[in-house]
Amino acid sequence: DRRWAYYLNDDLYGRLYRAGLAAADMPVTFNPIPAVVDFYGATVLGGDMRPQAVAEEADDDALGAAVALLWQWSNFDLLRRDVVVTAAVLQDVFLKVAERTADDALPTAVYMQDIPPQSVRWWEVDERGYLTAIRIDTERLESVFSGVSRRHTLVEVWRKVWPDGQPGGARWYEIGPGQMLSEERLDSAARVVTFDELGYDFIPVVWGR
């Protein structure tokens, strides 16, 4: 919250004072952070970008066509500025490939999401920096599984290997305010999906710093 306050530069010291992060409410004389962040936003990930799979593979390649469609649906030209600003302000960024599904649970769209770093409770990576586990907490007012309206936290956990020996994949939990989560209890998950069921063997989230 303090980093965003410095970047937004709106009543900065008033916000810091009310949050107990500054000793006095004072006028701002010069705050260089908005200009620094805007510099990165204007210069990083610029130009005409093409996915590597599309650039290197033949036009009729199935993987290249799928990546090109993901690129098109995600509207990355707008998303990339948000990613750069988040990186400049908070240091870490998380990009997730997400699915939108129909009533029959078949995907109707696949697109990229900019996951707010403050929603990521923890993550683990291998020696290459690839994610081997991650937990994402999202505050919600409506259940994505039942449609019931209630205040809760949707907890999404991905693991290449689960501590209980179960096949790797993803588990989703819905916990109420003040509740704790035991990720080792498979029976408490609202949904469990293995990599075999998903059709791929990697966590569809990229971490960048």
C-alpha cells in the first residue's frame, strides 16, 4: 500500500500519516517515483512484439497457431503496460494463462491475466526460476463454483508434487473470513484437477522480477 501511495502521489503524506507511516501530514515538494515508473512504462516491452513460437514455427503449426490466438485474445498491447508498472512499483510480477469455460466445462477462451503480487501468499521455484508451487488468494463476493453470494476468499494452489503424494495439479478452496486453510486436506478442496486432466504438466503462471 505504501509503494502504491508513492506512485499514485495523491495526498501522499496525508495517506502515509493516516496509515501511521509518517510522523506528520505535510505537503509534497517533489516525488520522483511517478516519473521513474512512467519512464519504465514508456520504454520497457515496447515495439511490435510477436510470440517466439509463432515467429519460429511454420504458419500451419498447431502450437504456433494456439499461441497466436492466446496473444490475440489477451490484448497484450494494453496488458504489458500494467505488467511493467506493477514490476516497477512492487518488484515482482505474475502472469497467468487462464481459461474461460462454458456450462459443459469446455474452454471457450484462453487468455493472460496480470495477477496482483499482493494476492500471492507464497511461491516456490526451481533452479531455472520456473514455478514449482504457488498459492493465490482472491477476495470474492460470489462463488465461482456454486454462484452463491457471500464474502469469502478463493484460494488457488498449484503444485508440481503434493506433500501427500497425490498427482500434481491445482486445488481450489473457498474459506470464510478469519478461517485457516489446511492445504494437505484434499477433501476440503472445492475442486481438484490433476495435470493429466488438464492435458499439460506445468504450472501456467510465470514469475518475473
